[in-house]
Amino acid sequence: FLGERKEIIAGQLLPRHPGLRVDGGYLLDAGWGFASGSDFATVIGAGFLVADENGLVLDEAGNPQARIAVMPKEQIDFLGNWEVWGLVGTGSYDYAAREVFVPERHTLETMSTTPTHPDSVFSLGAIGIGSIAHGANALGLGTRALEEVVTICAGKMRSNYTVPVGETDVFKLEFAKAEASLQAARRYLYHVVDEAQDAGAAGASTPEHIARISQAVTWIQGVAADVVTFAHRWGGSYSIKSDSALGRCMRDVSIATQHVLVDPITLIRSADAIIPSYRKAGA
């Protein structure tokens, strides 16, 4: 959208700092955190609050106006400080825009749910779209952990075991439970996303559709954490090595649960929109 090349966007899109309104656009001079995926991005986004020389500019209801600016990556200073023990590959660096002018046409309302593109996915809004990827990440971690532990336990012998670990009834029982939980989580996420997109395409989207996406994504983090923990435990000594894939899954799933979009409060807010659908008529 800044030219003919296909752009990839990353950045912290929630408003953190004021952006000075100037002729034709906004002037940004601040820093942001967690530009996840910025190593692969070509465009960087940054959330800001509209301001002028007198301070924040409020809308008719007296609320600050939150917007997102998108800038070519070349205009951004990256701090290179993503030194973490989990999700290392996301490249979620802190960054700064130093007196960068952003044209008005390269900004958008942060929480707008009015699509400007015909694809139904855009009816989900910024929070809906942003949440879905966290569900995919958790499902991937759970799947990889099961692949690793099944491979390890197929030939792994332990003292007091007469057969390889993977052939024992206790392993099979716990595996079946973990795998069922992961598959249930996968299907629920796909179901609520499909329902929300179909409703959006028909112009019938409701707060419950978005709430169920948030509910599913947050719930899936716990499911994935349980599945990875199962695999990590049964992986035994194979899990504790620094180059172990199971060890990395354990670190990654632990970090994934810390994101603001999967904070437990999202389940409480989701319930506010879901509970009414269970209320009996006339109650």
C-alpha cells in the first residue's frame, strides 16, 4: 500500500505516545516496544494519540483519538534488544521513530471495524485479526511438542520399563488426552473464526463473534502449555539439553502466555458478550 511491492507490516499498534498533527499528516518522535516480526517486515506500524501544540486532541465524546501510522522500515531505528529465553525467533525488538513525518493517508483509526478491503477477514477488526495469530502459534507449539515426544519415546527405554516408553499404557493414556485437547482447541478456533468471517461478509457481525475469537485464543494458550508440559516431562533427559526442540517448545509456550492479547482479563471480557446468549427468553 506504499507502492507496487507487497508489504509486510510489524510493530506496536496500540497507542503509546502522542503524534503531533501538522499540515498534511503527523510528526512522530518517540519509542515503542515489541515490533514482533520486524526482521521480515518492510513497513513498521506505530500507535499514537492525535495531539496538537495544546496537548491531546479529543473527539466529540471527549475521548483521545487513537491512530496507527505506517512507515517504511528504513525510517525506523531498531534497538536490537530482543534478548529473551523464549520466542527468540520473533525478533520483537524495541524501536523508535525520530521526527518522522507520516502523511495522513498512511494512518488509520486504531479500533475501526469498518473494512476498507472486501475480504471478510477485515470485518474482524484489528484486535480480532491480531489475536488469531497467537492461537496459531500456540497450536503449532503443541503439535511440534507431540511430534517430538512421540519420536523420542518410540525407542526410549527407562529403568523399571519392560518396553519402550512410547509403548506403555500410561504414556498412551496421557498422550490421547493431550492430543484430544489440542485437536478440540484447533477445531474451536477454526470454527469461531469461520463464523465471524461469514457473519462479517453478510454484514451481520456481532460483539459475540469477536468475543469468541478472544476467548478461544486465550484458552488455547493454556491448552498448548499443558500439552507441551506433558511432552516435556515424558521427553526426560532429551528435554533438558539447550538445543532440544522440546526445551525450546517449553520456553516458547511459557513466553507466549505473557502477551497482553491473551491475558486472563480477555476471558472475563469475552464472557460479557457470550453469557447473554445462554440467558433464557424473558429472564
